[in-house]
Amino acid sequence: MALSEKDRSLIGRESAPIYAPDEVCKPMIRHWVEAVEDANPLYTDEEYARSSKYGGIIAPPQMMMVWCMPRMWPWPEFPWVPMAELELPGDYDTYVATDMIREFYLPVRPGDILSYTMKLDGVSEEKKTRIGKGHFITTTQIYRNQRGEIVGKEIRTVLKYKPET
Amino acid sequence: MQKWKKLHWEDVADGQDIGSYEMQMDAVKISCGAWATRDSNPIHHDKSFAERGSLKDIIVNIMHSEGLLCRLATDWSGPTGELKRNRFNIRGSCIAGDTCTVSGNIIKKYIGQEDNYMKGLHLVDLQVNALASGKPFCDAVITLALPAKVDKSSH
């Protein structure tokens, strides 16, 4: 079954910016460092970080997504994203992430306020896979700081499918 | 100030091992990783929820998993190695009680040729793999930029 005209019209559309609830900060960096046991001094050693090319502490680049995770309370209203409106022919109710690419462009520092937009890059026609039939959906999340500079991107492909019984 | 490792691009070679480490992923560590990444999904905190979904116990979340892989890259390079790109895949789950082993090697070293943010940088692509008690957990191709030595014969 082909994609509907509505679904095809969603390809290329991008959401409005979704803001991080908090600014980038040293306590959250330290909590992340504890979980990963990452001794990189750029993240926690003030003296070392000052002497580095960054001139001060930076957040681990891979925390890019963490800053933008939503609040738990009060529960936020989720903004419109193109993926939420996809109709997709067929009876698909399960998601699995198949591929995730993250690119890091600029350092993220304590005090930065990050936001992201989500763009729907593409939706495949129905494919038969090892785990069931479904559609591959590719989205790009573009992360910016408070100056509007793009600090990084995440390109993600998920399979929305019906598990083979 | 402590002297930190500084690996130069010229001193590494294709295929080279980049070391490994182990972490015991008990339930507290898994929940810690989920909170540190602001993830309230009960699959990372609530054993009875995980069991209803046919898992034996809670599992490590994706952002924590990626952190575990990227850590090996910069442990190996020292803090002058810069994370540029990460292509990540999930292969299985790391469940409370599992031992997570992270290891890797250099796929290739090169100078960025494509017309993008990595152009002209001295790069290595690393294959980093994580196992959960010996079973596939996740892996990534991580692109790191390394400092290059001053070379009077070039430029």
C-alpha cells in the first residue's frame, strides 16, 4: 500500500523549537559523569578545563539530548512534531530504533540554553523485515544554543512495524 | 596539575586495539544512569514493570549506553581527543546484574576530505562494542579528532 498524500506532505516539515527545561549546568554534568564513570577532566576539573582550548568546563557532547529531555512535573504540553501525525497504512503499533547518528559541531558550556527542532526526513514504503512488516521513518533533530548556533544533530531511523507472530 | 594522556594522530594505526573496561550494572547503577539522562521510563527503574514486558529486570537506557561507548574513546585518546560523530546501534539489552564490557579498535585513520565540519581534521574511526555478560548489547562507530604533531616537512 502506498503512503497517503497526507503522509507524503509531512516529509520535510520541521517542528517549532522545543526548549530544554534547564540551562546546561555543572551538577547535571557531574551526575552524568558518575553514571558513566568518565574521568575526562574537561567535564569536571576546573583547573584543567581553564588551561584547555575551551577555556573552561564543557558538557560531554553526548549529553546533547539529555538537556532537552522533558520535565516530569508539571507535565509539559508536548509540541507538534511531524512524526506524530503520520497515518501510515497498515496496522503498525511497535517501534524499534534501527540506526542513530549523532554529530557534534560546537562545545556546549554551563549556562547554555539548548533547544531542538525535529524534522521528518523520509518515510519508506512498506517493507518486509526479519521482525515484521513496517515503514522506516527517518527524522533529524537539530540542536541549537541560545545564540541560534547549531551545536549538533541527531539523525535517527526507526522502524514502525507489526511484530511477526 | 596532573599530566593527562595526549595521543597524537601520527602515533596510532589502523586496526590498533583501544583497550577495554568493565562495569558491573546493578539496579542502582542502571537507575542512576536513567536519572542522569533525565529518563523516567519505568523500564529503567521498576523491575515489576520490566517483568510484565518479558524482561528479567530493568535495563540500561540508550543515552547511558552511548555514554559508556564514548567514554572508551576518550579514555584511550586522553582529553585532547574530540568526539565528532557517533553512529550507534542497539543489539540487545543490558539487564540489572549483567557485567558490561566495553572494548574497541581503530577502523581507520584519515584526514577529513568531505566538505563538512570535519574537513581537514586528523580523524580516527573507532569500532566500540559493548557486551552484557558476554551477549551483544550495543556498538558504535565513533569518529574522534586527534591532535597532530607539528610536522616541519608538511605545509
